[in-house]
Amino acid sequence: MFKKILIANRGEIALRIIRACHEMGIQTVVVHSTADANAMAVRLADESVCIGPPAARDSYLNIPAILSAAALTGADAIHPGYGFLSENEQFAQMVEEHGFAFIGPTAEHISIMGDKVSAKQTVQRLGLPVVPGSDGAVPNAQAGLKIAKDMGFPVLIKAASGGGGKGIQVVQQASEFEELFNRARSEAKANFGDDTVYIEKYLQRPRHIEIQIFGDTHGNAIHLGERDCSIQRRRQKLVEEGPSPIIDAKARDKIGSLAADTVRKLGYRGAGTIEFLYEDGKFYFMEMNTRIQVEHPVTEMITGIDLIAEQIRIAAGQKLTLNKDHIKFRGHAIEIRINAEDPQTFIPSPGKITQFHAPGGLGVRFDSAIYTGYSIPPHYDSMVGKLIVHGRTREECINRLRRAIRETVVDGIKTTLPLHDWILQQPDFLSGNYTINWLEEQLKTRG
Ligand code: MV4
């Protein structure tokens, strides 16, 4: 097992990894920018190394500085967290070339899943259901128009190197296809340096349901159930819950087993999330994320499993300690992402937190790196923390979450807590009857 792990990340996920390491008796090194010198992770890690100025490209994305920090501190392994370099195949490659273990999948699998065309072709070949569309990349508008006409409009034109929602054009009718096809390609070239695009049938009222999977280096793979992440605004998740209110045990076992079989055939190592669009009772593969996700605590609360510890054990070459018989899904969990933004306008609200009080009680977890007197730096994402609540039933979970929201104090900045309290009272949310479009449609009428 590793003696020392370097955490190449910041904020709440850096704390989360430190906690798992310390419970496993593993020393921790955290890297930080000059803007994060007073961060909680720097205080709680056993060692810290300043790797550069605030800008991410000069610090948390600075591969030579991170590798040097690992060498200087004698780290055995590097955990990338999420975001930053967590899905950067060059980083994964260089970490291992420099003699450190990368706590994540192989560079090859990061590369396959990072290209949305190869990802889709790979999982389709391995048996996952995919959205109907082109067979791979579409070379020109003429070929694309034929595919779209055969499929029926509306269709989406997607960038192969896109992700998280960038590089998507909706085409409602044939007359606008050529212009939008060419626009999609030029935007993909400008944003990702790659103008490869593909076409899919546009699913207009889907849910976003993702399956947590793990694979080890001994040919084993499991799934740990689903998370429903449909409550989102501008492709930023706000509320995630497990189990999904509209998935029953039979459907869960079917899609979960398919996902586990797929990663087993792939020989996938580590934690991963297979994202599906779900519409009219059918799952369609959307993307695979080759990292631990922000919303992993939802799965931890309903299974009781420490996903970061599992990541570390697998990276150290241990077998998956869990199999289908050990994994029990218990109760319901909901996570809300609390951002330093105006709850009405979503305008960022950085600044000093003059008073912070975290909620508590049975089934209440607050994952955050803020403290009274902490100033939210403007250089990184605006997430202040995650409030995750567990209950025996969805109703108990929602009631407990609303109580915990009312108990939370974050003074000195605006946060999205009032928006979350509003969401949790909406009839469509309470009935579980929502799609990926629901929140934006509500916000239009809420005013
Ligand atoms: C789609 C889709 C509908 N139909 N593909 C958005 C980001 C990237 N993950 C792919 N996305 C979508 N792909 C087809 N064929 C709708 C979306 C989408 C979306 C998906 C999940 C969660 C939130 C979303 C918000 C807008 C669009």
C-alpha cells in the first residue's frame, strides 16, 4: 500500500482525499497555488507545496510543477481529484512514466473516453445501448444531411472532443443543416482544436442518470447503483439524488450489470461513471467520465462504501473488496451543490465568509473547505460546498435536507441555498417528475 499520496487538487475534494488517506494510515501532500495558501487542505495535509500563482494553468494544471512536488516529497502516488488534470491523458501517462502510481484509469482509457466518437463506438461494441445517430464522425454537411434525413429531425451535431455540453448544435430542419454543421465544426476547431463532429437523434425530454462503476486490475468490475442528475442549469448539476425516483430494482440491476460488464470487458481500472440519457423507459449511453465525480457522496451515503478508499486500494493493485452480494442500497440520499452565486441572477458572489456554521444531525454531511474568515478566491469554480443528506425514504431525506438548509449559516457572501430550498418544495420535484429541462423551464416562470 502507498505510504504517501500527493493530491493534485484543491477545495473540498482535496479535503475528501486527505480524510480517506488519513483513515488508511497514508501520509498526504497537497499542492496549492499562492491564492490557496490559507486553504483548509493545506492545514490538514501532512505536507504542502506551493506550485505557482493563482491562475490554474500556472498551478493546478502545471504538470512539471506537480511532478516535481511529488518527487521532492517522496510521494508514491498522485490523486488528481476531479476537474483540472483528472482526465488529462498526458498527465496520467507522465505520472506513471515518472514512477508514481496514478490513482485513476490508464491513459489509454482516458483517451478512448475523452473522444466522444471513440467512446460511443467502444461501448456500443461492448453491448451498451447508445443514442441513434451517425456511425462515427461525419466528414461533411452532405453526408450529415443524409444521415439526419434518414433519422428524422430534430438532430444534434456534437463535437467529438466536446464535453460537459460545449460543442453542441440543435438542428430542427433540413434547411438549416448545412449552416449549423459548418458552425459546429468551426466552433469545435476553435474550442477544442479538433473539428471532428458526429450526429445524434435529439432526445428532447430525457433525464440524466449515471451509473457508478469500479474496475480493478484483476479482471473484476462492479456497479454501485445510479445517481439522477437531471436537476441542472446550463449543464451545471445543482441537485443529485440516489436512487433515481423513477428507476426500480429490476431496471437498476439490468443497466447496472450492463455497465459493469462493459468496464469488465474493457479491463477498466478504477472509478468511473457511465452517463445515460433516459427517456420513455430506455437508457442511451451519453458519455463515460474517467474520474471520481463531485456527486460521489450520494453513492457513499446509500452504500456505506468509501469510494476514495476503493480508488486508492485499486491503484495499489488490490482486488475489489466488494462484490454484488456485499453491495446493499439502503435508503435515499440527495446532494445539493452550494455555489457562491446570487440565487436569483447566478452572478458570482466571491468574498469573505464572515460567519460559517455547518448543519448536523443524523444523516447530514457537509463536504466543504470553507471556514469563518475564509475568502473565496475568484480564480476557480464557485462551489462553496456540498450538503448531502441521507434518509430511510425519499420523503424523510427531503424533509431532513430542508431542515439542514435552514440550519446552515454562510454569511458575507450570497449562495444558492435559497434556490435549493425553493426546488425542494416544488411539486414536480417532490413527485420525482422532472427532466433535464425542468429547472430552466421553472426559472423562466419563477422570475
Ligand atoms: C444530448 C441531449 C439530448 N439528446 N444528446 C449535454 C452535455 C453532454 N453531456 C451531452 N448533453 C446532451 N446530449 C442527445 N442525443 C441533451 C444533452 C443535454 C444534457 C444532458 C444531460 C444533462 C444536462 C443536459 C443539458 C443540456 C443538454
